Amino acid sequence: MGDLEAGQLETIRHAISDDANLSKEFKNFLDSADDANLDLLFEEVDQSDYSLRDWIEALVAFYHWIQARNKGPAPYREMIGYTNCCTLMNAAGVSLPPLKVIVLQALSDYGFEHLSDS
């Protein structure tokens, strides 16, 4: 593990250190994800109005949604992209609803085409 990734993991640990279950679930998500890339996550977080913790909560909820459908590995890049699109669904100046809620609503309304049939 490189120094950059170690620093990113420490930032993640700090963001969710008060919630052991969220930490465990996010680790499970990363372990099951194909091509997990923390740089991509941090880039998208930096460009959004949501915090790293908000993103982690949303991705864990997304991961559970995928698991409930008994599909293969979590398609990491596609999940990050989908979550990013969800961050753009709010009107400017309106208070931000929880990202997790937006993602779950979008999944309910529109589904997610990047699920494997395995």
C-alpha cells in the first residue's frame, strides 16, 4: 500500500470513526468491489457539496441495494459515477437532503443497469 493510499484510508477512518458498523460495512464494500480506486472517490467528493462521510453512507446503502439483488461484485466505478449523478439532482439553493436518501430514491425510480447476472 502506497503512502497516498495509506493517507486516504486514514482520512476515511477519521470521517467514520464514530460508527463502527459503517466502518465495517464500507470495508466490506471495498473488499467486494471490482477495481476499487480511492483516488476516484476522493476526486468526486472534492467536486461535490457532500462530505466524505455522506458519500460513504450512500455507497454502503448502494452496496446493500446490490447485495439484496444477489448480484456479483459491486461495480465500483459505475457506483461512484451513479452517486456523482445523484449529487447533481438538487436545485441550487435548496437544502441538501442526505445523499444516501437521494441514491436510494434514484435506484428505486430508475434502477441500475450495471449489475451482472452472476
